Amino acid sequence: QAAQSGGFNFTMIPLALALQNMAGYRVNCIHFLFGAAEIVLANSSVQYKFCIMHQLMHEVKPLYAMTHVEHHICKSIHPTSSATGLWENWMMGQSPFIVSPIGLGPIPWSMLQMVYAGANIVVHTMWPSQYLLQWHTLHHTILSDVYNVNIPSPYDMEHSKSVAKLQDKLKEASLFIRYEALSDIAAFALIGVGALIFHYGFGIGASRVDWSRADWVFVE
């Protein structure tokens, strides 16, 4: 995760803070709610931005080499693999999501707990069972042309060769592919487990922040 965490901490968060403190942008409750919903429903919400950019990176080889190759540096995939390429965050405006970077990015530990400890573990783990086989696992191991992480987008369903060839067989074998919502449900459960581990195991996390020192701004 080194490529993404560095790009995230040193670019996205300062940009979000600059928008608030220098450009007069204010984060409202709706931004928090929308951002949280984007992450909780990550496998569905990424179709509106990440999926499009992800396919573009794979189809334009020079762009792939510049922005995405680190994520596919080996044929296996693990939660500790590089989450993105070196310039991928810049290409995507610092996040594969639309609102969550500004709404949740400045909150300490939020993206670590909600992304890395949630969806990242689900989709980037090669679970040792055919019942837990996922589209994103296949994207890494056999270069499946499903670009919308674990739930094929409508475009994927219509154009993907992998979906046309494997969808019916995989539905019989894999719970993740038979029940599409399972990816987000599992990620949400891991967010809760991760929060408990951070809080009680390491003494860190959003629940350990001294919120009494936060500068709350209410917009009328």
C-alpha cells in the first residue's frame, strides 16, 4: 500500500484542507454522509469514476505503465500489495471515489479504517477456497476484463469477455459472485473488526482522536 498511502497523505489530505482553509470550501453533513455511503457501497459506487479510469489505464499501454503497473507488478495479489500506481492518484484526482476524499479525507484514520481495513482486505485477498473466489482476484491472476472491482458494472456485463465466458460457472462455485452484495457486506463487517483492533489492540484510530479539540464549522 506504500504508493497509495504516500500519495494520499501528502497530496489528497493537504488539498482537502487547502480547499477548506484557503478557498473557503466547507464540509457539510451531506458530504460526510455521501462519502461514507460511497465507501460502504464501494463495489457499486466505483462504477461512476474508478471503473472508467481503470479500463482506460489497461487499454492505453503508456498510461498503464505510468499509472497502474505497480498494482499488477506480480500475478498474485495481497492486501499489502501496492494499492495504486505511483501516478494513479493524480490521474484520479487523488481518489477512486467522488466525494469521500473531501468529506472524509481530513478526518484522522478515516480512510485507513474504512478502505484499507475494509474493502481492500476483501478484494485483495486470494482466499483459499473456490467459494470465496472474486472477480477482482481473477482480474489480477488471469487479467479478467472486469474493471469494476468485485461487482461487474452494466458496461462490464455487456462487453466483458470474462463475464460472458465465466459468469454462469462462477455463480455455481463462488458465494461472492452468486450474491453480489456480499462483497460490500463483508467489507463493512471488516471495517467494524478493524476499528476494534485499532482501538483496543493498538490504541489508535478515529475513536482515539481528541474530538474536543476539533474546530467544528457550521454553515448556515
